Amino acid sequence: MANVEQSFIAFFSNLVQPTVLIFVVVLLLSLWILSSRNPRVNWPPGPLCFPVVGCLPQMMISGRRRQPTDLLPWYDKYGDIMHVKLGEQHMIMLGTYELIQEAFVKNATTVSARPTWIYLLRYIVGRDGAGVIFKSGHEWKELRRFTLSSLRDLGLGRKSLQERIQDEARYLVQNIENENGKTFSPKERIGNAVSNIISTIVFGARYDYRETPEMLSVLEQSLRIGQGSLTLTDLARFFLPLEKILALSDKLYSLIRQEVEKHRQSFDPTDIRDFVDLFIKVIQDGHDPEVYTEWNVFRIIVDLYFAGTETTTNTLRWSLIHMVNHPDVQKRVQREIDQVIGQGRVANMEDKARMSFTEATILEVLRMSPVAPLGVPHATSETTILAGYTIPKDTMIVADFYRILHDENNFQDPYKFKPERWLDGDAKVTKSDKMIPFSMGPRVCLGKGLAEMELFIFLTTLLQNFTFKIPDGEKPPDGVEGSYADTFAPHVYNVCAVRR
């Protein structure tokens, strides 16, 4: 009898344990669903999100590399404005020009903050943010004004900075010429040329292409760590090498501090050489010490390198891809260069007004291959109404620029490279308000003017001196898909540069 009782007890014990476990799981899941459906929040529709991880499983598509096109089917299913959860973070995605304008322009006062509460950003720039990219509120406006003013003082829009870009374009041509028409990858040398422009603005110095200054090397490593959607969640603390990130950040700021100290020792208020000198002058003039801190200036320097090097470099790399894949376009640009500039000098910005097809080609590169498909996330600083939905404070707002630039309603045949779409019947450039690769509103890219100057001078100088071709035996580089993390870069490719 005792054996029978023990058998019944064992049977019910084995039965109860999984039953209790299932009950607990179902209970917790139900509580999570109920808590996530806050009746006071009128979220837009969006994909099913799971506990803890949110929509990360759907976004991390297995078996293939991430692409800017991955999220496009979601808009077809859920609409032009979507609610997505990345881990525990709420995010609103905007998929039309009208919605982005409503958020970033009409509601700019409440949708211009940055989500610095996110673990990785809090870890790197602090809860209050720093610099011009990740600062918010009054301090951000003051720092942005100072940075734009500094760029103008250092020659943006004037001949002084243009001449620096022209000189760097000559160095780039000389470096490529050394290949003697052989196969090479343009990635590193284009990156060196573009980073030299930022280096001359910030520190008043350029570097030989055979050198890699320690600071630029550390900066590049810092930018490569912690990319992708996982960084926008608190799960980053479990999966990212935070100790390495902190060590690189400390090293980077130490190197910047050394450069600033060198400038202090040789500073002459009557001879302003670069951005660091302007900062020293602002401090000496007694401007707001709570805004013009060493920490904010260090972050501005990092922001300038990030925004001014990675994006422009990748746009130029995409440009060469479209040139080798569309030799008819390359020849037409070269004909225009020969007619307007000739071979005796380097292009200047005054030439742009007489080079409609070249300008149209650059516009088409920016449209076809936007290097910041989702821009930098915004955040709500207070409860906001967007498209009739109630969006709570501290919600990420992300604009899908890639969708706008590849929407058939905005651009016919959006996946075809067609510079002529930007020309009217008189072969004059006609622009579209939907062309927003640099974002819009108060947070529009502050380096837009510099980027446009670099793209025009660098590309025209390259095509003035070389015809770029696909190496024999190699496949054409992919002009649609690329490597997509924080920025959208081409896959590594080779070209041959044949001297003209």
C-alpha cells in the first residue's frame, strides 16, 4: 500500500511541476502584455514584440546581412507610422515625408531631444548628453550655434576652406596615380583624404596617407564597436565589450586633451588657426562656463570626425560604384568637366552652377545610396501628438529616410540610377522637397554645406583625371546592397583608375 501511495505522489509531483512552470510563464507573459498595453498611450500599430527582447528577433534577420530595405515590408502591413520595441525601448518609425516634417519641423520643440537614457549612450556621453549630436535643450542650441559659426569663421562657404579641399583633391589624385592603372581598393585613400579635411578644420594639420595618427586610429575603432539596433537597448550591457569601449573612450579623450594643451601653449588670439583655437578664445572671453566645458568640446571634436568623415567617405565610395556600373553617366560627367573646367585647374564651387549634369549625378548618388538611412534617433522631451497618436515623453523617434528616397510616389523607378530625373526640359537642375538625405528641421546635419563642397570638388577632380573601370575578371560592385550598421557603406570593392 505504501508503494502505491508513493507512486501516486511521484506521479502528481511530476505532473504538478511542469504545470506550475507553465502557469507561471503564462502569468508573467499575461502581466507583460497587460503592462505593455498602457490604456493611456495610444500607440500606432506595429509588429508583435516579445518580452525582454522586443522586436529584435525580427530585425536581426538570420542568414543574411542587414539592409535598409529590411523594414520596408512592415510599412505595407502596419502603415506609414509604426510602433516598434527594441528590447524595452519604445520607438516610433516614420515612413513618409509628411510624417517626418510633422515630427521634426512642426513639433520640433518636443521632438528634438536625444535618447541619452539608453544604456550605451548614457555610458559614453552621460545622461545629459554632450557635444552637438547628443546634447539637447538650450546647451545644444548654443553649442550648435558655436560650431556652425566656427565652421564659417574657418572658411565654410569661402575660398579658404575650398582651397584646402582642392589641395587635398590633388594629393588624392597623386596617390591614385601611383597605382599606374592597376587594380586597387579606393576605400582607405578616400577615407584619408576626407579625414584630412576635418583634421585641418579641428587641429590645423593634415597627415600623409601612409601615416595613421593614433587619435584617428582610436576614433575609428571606437566607431566600429557597438553598431546596430542592439545598441539602442539596455541589453547592450550584456553583449557589448563595455570595458574595451570605455578604454578606447578614455584613450581618445586623453589624445584630444594633449592636442588642446599643445594649442594652449602656442595660442595667439590674433591668429586663429583652427577649431581648437576658437574654443580656447571662447573660454578666455568668458562665455558661459556651464556650456563651453572641456567635455562638450571633446565630444564636438568626435562628432565632427564622425559626421564629417564616415558619411562623406562612404558617399564618395558609392559614387565610384555608380560610375563604374554606369560608364555612360561617367562619360557624360567627364564631358561636362572638360567643357567647363578643362584640364588646367581643379574645380571650384563657382563651377557648380554651370555643371547641371554633374550636380544631378551627385544628387542621384545621395538619393540612391543614403549613408544614414535612419539618421540619428530623436526623442520626445514631453508627451506629443503625431498623426493623431499620443507619444509619451522619452520615446525614440526615427525617420526612415531610405523609404522616402526609394518611394515610387516620390521618385519614379527608385531603384534605378537615373541622374536625368533631376533635370528639367532645359537641362537645369530641379530639386524635390522629398530629397532629405541630411534630415530636416533644427537637427538637420550641420555638416551639410561642407559635405556638398567636398563631394563636388573630390568627385569632379577624380573624374577629371581618371576613368574608373571594373577590373578584368571581377564582378561589378553591388550598387544597391551594402554593409549596414550605423551607416550604410558599400561592400569592399576594387577599381582600375585609367589616366585620362
